[in-house]
Amino acid sequence: MSLSLLLALSGTAAAAEGVYSSEPQHLLLSDIANVFQEAEVDSGWLPADSPVQVRFQVLGLGATQVVMEGDADLWWPTDLNLSFLPEPGSGELFVDTNLQAVSTVRFDIFGYSWESEIDSRTLDDVVGGATFDPFVLDDSSENRVEIVSDDGAVELITYSLEVFAGVGLTFSADIGPEATIGFEGIGWQTEDALLTSASGALTYAATGQAVQEVVATFLAAWDATLDLVITPQVDLDAGFLGSYTVVEFEIPITLSATSFEQAFPPTSLAFPLPVLDVDVESYDFGELTVGDLANLNLAIYNDGELDLEGVPALTGSSYFLIYPNYFQAGPGHEDGLVVTFAPETTGSFQASLLLTSNDPSQPTKEILLTGVAVDPPVVDDGGGDTGTDAEDDGTDPTISTEVNGCGCASGSAPAGLPLLASLGLGLVALGRRRRG
């Protein structure tokens, strides 16, 4: 349903919550977290008290990246409400970690001792990815995203060494990395508030600004573990004495276990708003003869950056009329109404003109209207002094006034001239203009 139709149906009633909104602002969030930065472990010499021992030093390097998309929506009837709407399926979590390993061996066999670094290499990356629905807050469809990477064991080293003639050693080891990365949303942080709910909104008081500016920062929580299982084995080839395994065991290592909070880069948002302005707070039509009418051409300005739309309504005396029943003005432009005072009996009369619009700072603007109706002067049929110097030429006198830049004319309505036609002439003169 269009806003115009909603306004026409609502009359002077308060607008339904959320019926007005600014232009949505697209969100593209991206951040990188170094979850395994400089994770390092040294296994030491293992197994203890063995004639053949191995030592592994492993360094983990890697980062994760998160990308999320959605829209920021500012809506109101009165207070401004800022909501964050996710784009389903637009969340992506990537992990890319590599391992650098140094292997060292020492032995003391048959009186021969030896120690040396036998291998240094960078292993294949630990990689993974996941898609999800942003923004993983407490009441989101997903409130945690997790990647588990377990690609099985890969070869770490294979190294052969001849101890002396006829006797050799073969060192080998496999390594099985297991990585778990978790991501959760904490909330949207602005200058003075934190929104932790996916379905909630941040509230701001409308102050009549043409643009509502907000800087929002998304806060997230990360956790990560990187576990290794190294399975070294040492085989001895003793020539005629035979071959056999000297050492074979598992070394479980937790290379990294971390959790922390991190803020995404700030997002600057600018929401255009309508701002209604008029030249008068009240208007007095003055004294008018019963049967005559007077028009007020009321200009309605939009000093905002979003289209202004609204409906007028009158409460009070039925001798005040308005035309048309809707107004609209683009940013920096104006529209107008014709307000008519057409009394049919003598007395003092007043009414309130209510301008209900999508301006969040003043959803309803009230202008007080007043006017006095008097009897027409008595005409002396005998030709005597009628109390006026004007010569009776068969026409009614017309008095024109202009107040605050709005044309106001009063006079008798000729017989048979519809009131609506009189109102229309005023509108033609007013039109829709850009405010200077």
C-alpha cells in the first residue's frame, strides 16, 4: 500500500508504527582476526630416558575473515528507530592457517652419540569455510558459526641416517592438525547505546534534522583452538642383527587456545528526513460580512532531504474549509493549501488546522484560525445616507490583503459560483515551488 493511500485513510489519527521510513542504507561488513597469530609450542625431547629421542617445534600462523551484508533501516512515527536487517545467506567465514615445523633428533647407540636438526618445513595450509545468516546475535536464526578442520594426518618427516657401517636409523613422523574456529556476534555499538538483539532497535529523539547521522560498529567474539597429534617412529636397521622399531608413540599438542572480542571497522550511516515548515503559527481572518468569504494561501515548505507527505484536517467551526486534502513537497520544495473562512451567521469563530505529516520531529503541526462575522450594512431604500461614501454601482466591494507572503482575499461570492471553484483559483496561484 502506498504512503499516499495510507495518509488518506488515516485522516488525523496517529500514523501506525513503522509506516514511515527513510532510505535504507546498505551494509557491507568485513573484518580479519588473527586467531592463531604466533602460536608456538616445543615438545621437548621425547620419550624421556630413551636412547633415541625426537623434538618438534611448531609455529602456527593464520587468520580468519568474516564478511556480512544487510541493510540499516530508520523508521518512525515519532521517535527514530534504527534496525539492522541481515541479508540471508550473505555471511561467510574463512580460515587459512599454516604450520611451520622444525624436527630435531638425538641418539646414543652403541656408544655413538649424535644430535641434529633433520627437517624444517612449512606444512600445507589448514583451510575451511562456512556460510551463514548474519548477524549471529542472541536471537538470530544462527547465534554461532563454527569451522572444524580435520583433514587427517600428513607426513611431517622421513629421514634416514647411517650411524656406522651396516647400521642405520630411519626417522619418520606424521602430523594431524585439528582446528576449530568459532564466531559470534555481540551487538551494534553506537555513541551511546549497544544493541544486542537481532530483532530490536536503537531509539533516537527526532530533533528536526534534515539528515540523521549514525556511526555504528559491529562487535564480535572469536574463539579458536589448534590441536596437533604427532606420531614419530624410529626404525633401526642393524644389518645381520635385523631391523626393528626403536621408538613409536603419539605426541598430542595444543598449539593454540584463544578467545577474544574484536570490533569491525565503523560504518557511517546517513538517513535523509523530511522537515515541515510554515510561515504562520496562527492566522486571523479579521472581520467579514456574513455571506462573504476570505482565502488564506498557506505555503508548506520541506526543509529536509526526504519527500514530505501529509494530510490536513480542521477541528472547530464548520465555517472554515481547506483544499486540497493532501500535500506533498520534495526536498527543498514547497506545496500549499487554501484555507477559506465563509461564515453564514454572525459571531466570533475559530478552528484548528492540523497538518499531519511524515516529519518525525512534529508529526502534527497545529495552526489556530480565527475570524469574526458581522451583519451586512443596512441599505436605505429611500435614498438616504447609507453610512458609506462608496457609490452603489450594483457590485459588492472586495478587499484584498496579504499576510506573511500568503495572498488572502475576501469578498462576496457571486450567486451560482461554486465554492470549490473559488478555492481552485487560489491553488493555481500558489502551485508547487522550490523554496528560495
